[in-house]
Amino acid sequence: MSEILNDKTRLGIGFVLIAVAIGLFVYGWVEKSAGNSFNQIWILAIISLLGSTVQLQKVGAGQKRSRNKNE
């Protein structure tokens, strides 16, 4: 499946997941301030942040492989 997604798509997915993580973190902070349960929201923010790092690492690894082929 890694051949299906190109680097631009992975980069877009990574940045979208980072934006989602930031939004969920802020929403969790608002819920904490209101006194509501917020742990699940912050866990979801951490999971989306980890997912974005995986996608961005695959973009970096692809660029490293293409750089090694050129040399």
C-alpha cells in the first residue's frame, strides 16, 4: 500500500493530523477548564500526533532513498 500514497499525499495527511491534534488539545483544555472529563480527547490528540509523525517520517525516508539513487 505504500506505493499507492505518494509523498505529497503523505505530507498533506501529516499536516492535517497535526492540525487535528492541535484542535483536539485545545478542545480538551476547554473541557478541563469547564470541569468535564477530558482524558479521552487528549489521548486522541496524542494518537493523531503520532500518526502524523509516522506519515512525515515516511516522506523523509522516501526523499532519502531517492537522494541515494541519484548519487
